[in-house]
Amino acid sequence: MLPVADGSDYGGSLRNPAGWNNVFGFRTSYGRVPADGRDAWLPSMGVVGPMARNVSDLAMLLAVQAGYDARVPLSMGGDGAIFQGRLEKDFKGKRIAWAGDFSGYLPYEAGVLDVCKEALKTFESMGCVVEEAYPDYSIDAVWRAWLRLRAWQSGGGLLAYYNDPAKRALLKPEAVFEVESGLKLTAFEITAASAVRTEWYHAVRRFFEKYDFFIVPTAQLFPFDVNTHWPQEIAGKKMETYHEWMKGVLPITMSGCPALAVPAGFSDQGLPIGIQIVGPNHAEISCLQLAYAYDMATSWATKRPPPLLG
């Protein structure tokens, strides 16, 4: 509907939609794009970034968004001019890790991993070395820590509404869940969850000493019916929380690394899915360059435009 758009991403809100719409979405590093909020000093896991139909437009919008803002003390210095340069680069010999389902930990709808694996062949054709690997750390521990941090951060913002009986009646069950989960937490439990987040970041940082990029799907399932409130199960596994179906993108959220969603292809039923190109912290330029080379090699967004644009 638009040539470019901006959005926020906490649990995949720039990456899930991009993958399901055959376009590009960029979850940036924390502070790359200043985002004013209620708390300026305790960083959230939510960030702001661009969406577009091609990587050049994505970079153009990021150039406008990025830069220091005195109202956001943890925003990065400089401006977005760095993203206005040429994106062409040779990737021969670059090493890419494909996480897949993290050795069976994550359930995926049939066909998702197959489409994504097919997309990896494009990187190989560009001279990249692709191997199946992921950081040496418990993904379940990352998930459990994310749940606590989410309840603290999201529930905290909703607490005033929850405490007003008239307004509480208007809250969605998911909002009540976050507040009540947060109310059960102690400060020490939040600190422990943040420590897991830090340990995971260091595991990912060490991982990038061996690999240049890290790739995972943009979602665990293909686009679902608009009337579905949220997926209750994936591949026969029941989802215990309303956000567990997004579990596959949350390790990237917890790492703080930039993740650029690119189209991967389509299911047999014609439904799109994407992959996330994940780079080291603050490596937005590298993600844009690899995504640009991939886009030039595949042209998914122009090859399969939405029917209304055909």
C-alpha cells in the first residue's frame, strides 16, 4: 500500500509481516533509531526500523530514521548518512550459519524450513559458505528469560490501566496476562533474566567470531487466517502463551543484533515466508549489503507482486 513504512519490533513486528508479505523489514540494533518512551534509561527490547519493497528504499528510510536524539540518551551518535552509500559488495568466502529449528527445539509448520533452505542456495551461488550451526547456549533459557522481561516491560506500561477497574474491563486477556505475570516477579528475578540476556549476547558475540552472518526464518508458520486470534499450535505442539508462536524470532530480539528480513519464497499454496539476515551488534551496513546482493540475485518482490498490483 506504501512505498516505504516504519514500524517497531519487540517480538518480530517488523520481521513477521515482512516475511508474510514478500517484502523487506529491518529490526535495527538498540539505539540505532531513537525511540522516545516512558523510561529513557532502562532499555526495552523494542526497537524501531524501516520496511520497504527493496533494499535500496529500506536503506534510504533508515538514513532518515537513524541518528542521535538528545531526548533518547541511549541513541547512537552520528546521523544516518552512512546508509546512503552504495550497497554493492562481494561476499565470496563469507561464512553464514543456518540455525534451522535449533536442533529440533522449535516446531515449524510443514514446508517453512524447506522454503528457507532453498533460499540458502542463493547465498551459496554468491560464493558464501553456509553451514548449520547456532550459538552455544540454551535457547529454552533465552525463552524463559524473555518471558520475564516481557512481563516486566510490557506489563509495567499497562499497570495503570489494570489498576483502574473500569479500564481493566477493556483490556485484552493478553494485556492482563502481561500485567499479572509481571506482578508475580521480584526485582531479583528480573535481574536474573537480564543476566541471561547478557550471557546470550556474549554467546552470540563469540559465535560471530566464526561466522559473518546468522540466518533463521522470519516465522514458524506461513501466513494464517485473519480471523485466527493467534495460532494455538504449530506442528501439533500446543502453544502455552499467546506469543509462543513467535518463539523462533525471540532469540534474535534477546541478542540485540540487527536482523533484516528478506523474502525466501512461497509454499505450494502460494503463501510467502522470509528469512532473517542477522549480523553482529551495530552491523546494519553489512546486513543491508548482503540483503542487497540477495535481492539482486532473487528479485522476489518484483517477481511475485501482490495480485492487486499485478
